Amino acid sequence: MRCAIQTGVLSLAALSISAPLFAQNDLDQRINREADSLLATYKHLHENPELSAQERETSALLAADLRKSGYEVTDHFGQYAEPDLDAYGVVAVLRNGPGPAVYVRTDMDALPIIENTGLPYASRVKVARAGGDEVGVMHACGHDLHMTVFLGTARLLAQLQDRWSGTVVLIGQPAEETVRGAQAMLRAGLFTKFPRPDYVLALHDTSAVPAGKVSWHAGPLLAGADSVDITVRGYGGHGAAPQAGKDPIVIASEIVVALQTIVSREMDPQLPTVVTVGSFHAGTKHNIIPDEAHLQLTVRTMNPQQREKVLAAISRITNGLAAAAGVPAERAPIVEVAQDHVPATINNPELTRRVAASLERALGKENVLPGEPIMASEDFSLFALEDPRPPTSMFWLGAADPAKLKDAMEKGTRLPGPHSSEFAPLPDPAIRTGVKAMTSAVMDLLKK
Ligand SMILES: [Zn+2]
Ligand SMILES: [Zn+2]
């Protein structure tokens, strides 16, 4: 009896000084109740990955779970440029009174990688590729983790409707890895057929932050990406008679070396830029000078002006070196910039700071770290550029096993990260942390 009275007094005292703490404890309890089911979902998704634009079962799982949570769900949403390709986008809406509309996006696709983690729930999925060869499929970018957090967030937001007012729109986006899925959903009218977005949020896992923590960065977070194809054209002939031809291998080699000066000599050192020649193919035999050499480049930039400057420099250097070698204008190199450009992902500073404050309140300051931009790319950037151009923000979700990360940092060794066949996120506590972080961020934006 005495105990009971004391507990009552303590609770009241705690309530009067720290109501948000109680709200957080309530979140933790709700997450605890969902944790087993979410972990099972994570393992199922991890074992059953699907490649970009093939997310049939994955999207069906998401749609069913969201319907069960009480959302109004539209599936098979999206429209690729190729009319015969099915888009597996999922859009789930929960209307809960007046207020802004907050979008939360997860990606759903996996990568063509043979998993090498040795985990009991490792993927053994293999699929045939166009050429007939088999390739492994693996959630090596952690989109399975993103989806699990997304479903947990959906459940909590549905349970806690008395604590927020507004509209939540949850989107399962296909084909992120091929940077076509966001475009497909926007082309199909995402922002006009569903509530007009006021904010768009996302998270991405990272092996640079321990599971249990998150990190954030306002401003540019991820680079813009371009693929460039260069065909260097010369005149082929006998390898023993170089004077009779124009050797495209030598010209292309000079181009590869000269392209390095774009980053080192032309660009502002304060602004990160990448020009990588990832493929160089030419010739068939020792003693034949080929007619052509082919280069494939990836270019990473942080803003449109920088992008224009780099692309112009690539053309100028390529054409200049071919001309210097005496290649006539009619055999000038062909420089093609592929259509699959994605712009840089820029975190809206004001929204990002608001979200960061929510993260700190939810997780504690010690679990919210300053984040770093990286030169990888994402088509999440496209949501910020579509009318009504909503503010967007993505934060990093720690996924690394804290002990392994500490060990790797102390020894200066490598910890496998996204896109590695050995990337193995620590699902618990990463899932709990992600759900708590995203739920809190959304509820704060939709505060009554
Ligand atoms: Zn990826
Ligand atoms: Zn990813």
C-alpha cells in the first residue's frame, strides 16, 4: 500500500516536470510490442529481395501491412517511360484532421549481388539476367531495413492518432537503384492524385554510424550523378603500321589521364567533384589498331552550375585531344550524357533542423550525431524538384554493429557498407531507433 502511494506520488511529480519523457516511454513500449513482428518482417524481406522494377512480392507485402494498419492504400502506382514495364509503387494515406501533409518515403529494391554475409537469413535468391547468366540478389543497400522502419512508423502513427493532426502519406518507391522509380511515381501524378505534400522525409542506413544512433546534415547530402559515354574514333589498321592510322587507344588513354585534371585543376577544391572512368574497351587482337575506343564515366557533382562545368570540360578535353592527335572533324569523338541524370539531394535546411530537434528529443542528444554528405546518389532528390517543390529531408540511420565499428575504427580496417556483399546491418536496435526517430519527426511536424 505504501509502495503504491509512493509510486503515485512519483508518477505525478515526474509528469509535472517531464511530460515528453512519458510520451517517449509510451513510444518505447509501443515499439517493444511491434519489435518481434518487425524483426520477422525484416528477415523475410532480407531473404526475399527483388531487383529494381521487379518488386512484385515486396510491394504486395507493404500494401497488405499498411492496409492492416488502417491506411487507404493504392498499389501498382507509377509509370515508367517504357509503357510495358509494371511499376510497383505503393501509396498509403491516413487522413487525421486538419493540418499539413507529411510524406515518408521508403525504397524497396535490392541489388544484383551474391550475398556473402553468412547470416542465417542471408539471401539465396538468384535470377536470370537478359544475357542468360544468373546473378544473385541481395538487399545490400539496406532497403529492407528502410521498409521495416517504414512499416513500424506506419503502425505507430496509426495507433497514436489522438496525438497529431494532419495527413500522412507513406510511399513505397520502386527502382531506386536504377534511379527510375521516383520519376515513375511523379510521372503518374503522385503529388496531384494524393494530398499535396508539405514535407517529404526519408532515411537511409549507413555503416558509418552505430545502430542505435542517427546522424543528420543540412544542405547537400548526396551528389548528383551523370553517366557519360565517350566513343573515341580514329582510323584502324595494321599494328605494325601506326603511321597509316590514327590510334584511338592512345588518344583515349590520353583522355583518361587528362580527365583527371578536371577535379585536380579546374574545380573549386572546396566543392566535392568526382570524375571516374569506370570502363575502357577497345580492340580485338594484338596486332590490329581498332577504329574506336569506348569509355564509360560516372560524374558526381553537388549543384547544376558545377555539373555544367564538368560536363563541358569533359567534352572540351576529349575533342581537344582528338584534334591534337590529328583526327579530322568528321571523326571527332562522340560524347553522350545519358538520360539517367539525378540531381544532388539537398536537405532543406529549415526542415532538417526541425527534424534534427525531434530526433534529439526522441533519442537523446548523445544518439544524434553530425552527419556527413557523401558522393553516392539517390533519386529522392527528385521529390524536391516537382511542383509544389516541397521541402525534403533525409537523415542517416545507424546500421553498424557498434562493437565491430569501434574495432574497425581503432584498427583502421574496413567495415563492409552499403553495396558490399558483406554488408550486414544490426537490425536490432536499428529498427527500433528508426521507428522512434521517424515517428517522432512526423508527429512533431503534425503537432496539434
Ligand atoms: Zn544503393
Ligand atoms: Zn539505398
